[in-house]
Amino acid sequence: MLLIFVFLLCVVVWGFFHSNPRGVPRGRLLALNILILALATLAGLVVGLVLYADASVVKAGEKGLAVYLAIMAGGTAFLILVAAGGMLRNLVVFPLSARAHPAPEA
């Protein structure tokens, strides 16, 4: 499961940067990308730490399982927020109608 998670992490992060909209101000795009990644990282850490704290209290002798659950849950929260943030970035913040389009070549 951990290998599948790492693969999904790589695919989502690659897709997030690979789908950057063209024809938008680079400064705003960079600021939005940093904001999305920072919020996703913060949310992933919070979810992971809360789940770890809860799981380690319930199953005090099984810290390994609590760590695994925290990593998977926090990582899943990160993946969902990065994917949703990328879609929000491309469809709402920088919609096709607001992007600069290159002139057609003759």
C-alpha cells in the first residue's frame, strides 16, 4: 500500500505542475501554486497528527500502526487538496476565457 501511495503522490504532484495554465501572469501563478501546496501540506500534517494522537492512545502498544495510519490519512488529505486546488486554479482562478491566447499562425 505504501508503494501505491508513493506512486499516487508522484503522479498528483507531477500533474499539478504539468497542468499549469499558459498565458497567465507568472507571479500570480507561482503565488497560487505555493499557497495551494502550503495549505495541502498543513492540512495533511494536521490530519496525520490528529489521527496519530488518537490511534496511539487507543492502541498504546501498536505505535507502528498508528504511524502508518497517520501517514496514509495525512497523505490522502494532501493528495485530495492538491488535486482540488489544481482544478480550482485552472477552472476558476485562471479560466480559459481569462488567459492570453497566442495569435494564430498563417
